Amino acid sequence: MTKQKQIDKQRVSGVILVDKPQGMTSQQVVSKVKYLFKSPMHDSKKAGHTGTLDPMATGLLPICLGEATKFSHYQLDADKSYQATIALGSQTDTGDADGQVIATAQVTQIDQPLLERIAQKFLGAQQQVPPMYSALKKDGKKLYEYARAGIEVERAARDIVIKDIQLIAIDDTQLQLTATCTKGTYIRVLGEDIAQALGTLGHLTALRRLQVGKFAIDDAITILELEALALDKRFEQLLPVDACIDIPATLMLTAAQVARIRQGQRLNVLEQMSVDIKNYLSSSIDSQVSDEILVDSKNHLEPKAEPLLHHEMPIDIRLVDEQEQFIGLGALSLNGRLQPKKLIHL
């Protein structure tokens, strides 16, 4: 194929919700999806997922293709919901059934009232130490590489929030855990901590992701189902390029403004800003300032010497053209100043 024909290929862009099968890595699923959207007319090389699932785990894996990858971080940062099975009485080196049993303990009698009390203890803000068998890096190496070499590395605890949690006894030695949590939460560690709170040891034997932000497992397609579809039907499974973006405010630009902002120019759009947009900017700025004060206070940092004025603070906003086609994200301030942030090129 000539270079010109390669250039003329249409880039595949959008978001597809995949029900990841057990045994495949998240990257293997991405590679398979790229292959299934590839054709002589379509380029599907650019793709990525919005949050890794362990090979043992199944469930929702949103995959961004083409220009949609520019906005994947909105789902990386989103809350996630899981359902897991905890086997009580034994601990593995990985925290799940893929590891080797390294310790055992007796399991005391449990009942539902006890499980409800234990669940309440884990509800809300807390700190969690990441497991050694994880992809986090220390001095350029992934933690699981140290773990496989028998090296224990000190890990700093991370702030997480368990927003909803339920524990149900399956039988005398198995629990069903359902939880909604903030990014960076390790359900394997949560399962171990719950077992410890019950006076025993535990590890996960099953893990399924049910939700990522606004995306739900019920809307996902399996790899086998996607593979069985004709290429044109596969494209029908794609959500829009901006599907990952969770920003309610949208600003419409004229054709001339679209041309200018695509050239990287800043615009003054004060006269186009509706009351709803101004209210959105104000509430977002207030929330951002409060979060910065909280972080600075927690870390014992001095306030910034010259913070931006309230009306100068930029807030992300969706941009559309006069045909209401999404063109990307801009950073808009209350003073009407708009600058391009992430624009799409389809």
C-alpha cells in the first residue's frame, strides 16, 4: 500500500464497551478490538483502555479508539463498581486465586448482622496501601517485578473513598462483596482487609467490574459477540468520540470561531455565554478553590502567593459547531476568554 493510501485511511474514532473475559489482560483485549476494527479503509492503530483489569477479572472495559483517546482520562478518574467473591481462611501472595497460598487461618462463624457492621467500617474515606503485585512503579520498575524477585518494597498509603459497600455470605467460607469506590482502589486489598476484620484471612476468587463512571456492564459487548458481527455492524457498537466526557456545559461556536480556535487562537465569547454556562463556571471554580485549599491544608502548604482571580480561572467546557457537532474541549473563564484545549480531527 502506498503512503498516500495509508494517509487516506479513515481513522476509527469512538468508544466501545467491552465485557472483558477471564484470562486476557486488558492490553490483549485492546489489541483484539483494534484488529476487529481494522480494514483496508480504516486505521484502528490508536487505542487504549480507561483502567486496567487484572487477568483474573472480568467485566466492563471501556476502550477508546482514535480521537476518543484524548478524553479517556475522564473515565480513568471516574468512580468504579465491582462485585467480588472472597474466599475466607487462606491468603495468597497476589491477593487473588492466581497466587500461591502463603498462610491459612480458622474461619469463625459469621452472620449477616456481623457482615453489615463490618461493611460500615469500610464505608467512606480511608487510606489503602497498594499491593506488591500491581503495575505501580518504584524507581522505574513495576512493583510486581520486585514481588516476583522476592523483594518487598515500601509503598505509601493512598487516599481512597468507598462510596457504597455490601457484604453477603455465600456460605460458611465465602462472601460476596459489592463496592463502588474512587479510582486507585484495589479490591484485592479490600477483600484481604475485610477478612482480617472478621478475624481470619482471605483472597479473591472472582472479580467483575460492573460500572465505570456512567458506563454500565449491561451495555457492554463480549469479544466473541463483536467478532461475530460484520464490520459495518461493529461500527454500530461505537459510542461517540466524546462519550467519556462528563461535562454538562456546552458552548456553540460560529464557523469563523471554529476556524480560529483550530488554529490555536484565543477567543472572547463573553456575549455568547448563557446564564447556565456562567453558573456552571462559577460552581466549578468554587469547587476547585475549595479542593485546593483542602489539599494545601492537608499537606501543610502555604497558600499560593498570587492565585488567579476568580473571573480568570479556566474551566473545561465542551465545544460544538453550528451543526452541533462536537469539536473538542476549551478552557473558558468567566471573563469570556476561551482558549483551545483538546480538539478533535476526524
